[in-house]
Amino acid sequence: DKGLKSREKENINIHAGNLLQPTDWMVIREADGGTAMPSNIKTYRAAVRTKANTHCTSIDNAADVDALAALTFDWPAKP
């Protein structure tokens, strides 16, 4: 059974994946030799991944359940 921190980090990663999903097709198109992804989309995607990592670190560093409950998570604005 997963612990509370593991479940919270999984939720963060699921949310990040949901934010990235609408632009995944641009990654595939570019990788297949098609049109390059716009730079603002690349920047946004990198920012989402960075935020997810930061949020997971905050979860790991929470000293107890109260500290974990007090965490708030912000995300980059969609382009």
C-alpha cells in the first residue's frame, strides 16, 4: 500500500501529465520531422515539468501530515 506522500506525488505527476497532454501531439510531430514546436510551448512544457519536480520535493520535505496538508501547488499559465 502506498503511503500518503507517494499518493500525493502521484497526484502531482498525473496533474502535470494532464497539463502536458494537449500539446503532446506537437512533440510527436516535431520528432517525426514535421513542424517545429513553438518556443512558448516548449517553455511551458519545461515549466510544468519543473513545477512538478518542485512540488514533489516539497511533499518529500513535509515533516508531518499537517505540513503536507498546508502545501499549496501553483502551476504555469497555459500559453
